Amino acid sequence: MTVELRVAEGWLTVCELDALIPGRGVAALLPDGSQAAVFVDRGGRPYAISNRDPFTGAQVLSRGLVGCCDGRAFVASPLLKQRFDLESGRCLDDDGVAVRTYPVRTAATS
């Protein structure tokens, strides 16, 4: 199974699903030059958000700590520790801030 992100050009294969470790993210360079942070939860569900921390501008969210709050998966920035919901991109610590989310799917490899 591969993990694919929806970008302007269509579905982009990022990696094999079994290459992702629950609780750890990977960064993916996208065709437009931006980066996505890709995660998988313990149930095998993949998520993808922007890798750019909106508070610092650094491309570091893929290196953040993954956790759960009220049943929602989040990543905490490794720099200032703000938490971002992996499904909605909303900052759990500042309602006025969010990061981009990407539609993500798994696909069978041929």
C-alpha cells in the first residue's frame, strides 16, 4: 500500500504505508516546492498537513510529537509546542491559526 496526497496536479505518491511509524512524521517535497508533513496513527490512518510551522516559519512539523486530545490526533511543533489537529489543521492552542491539510489516501501497489 502506498500513501498518496492530493495536490494540484493530482494524486502524488509519497511513500509506502509500512514505511511510516505511528507517532513519527516524514516530510515530503511537493511539486510546487512546498512541503507536507505525513503521519500515520496507530490504527493505520494517514494524515498530511503543511510542514511549515506558522509561528516560526520553519519546516519542522514532521519532527513534532504526535498525541491525542479528546479523541483527536495532533502534532505538537518541536519548536514552540503549539498543537495542530491532524485532520482539520486547526491550532489547538490559538483559534486564529491553522495549517493546510491535504487529502490523503492509501492505494494498492501493483
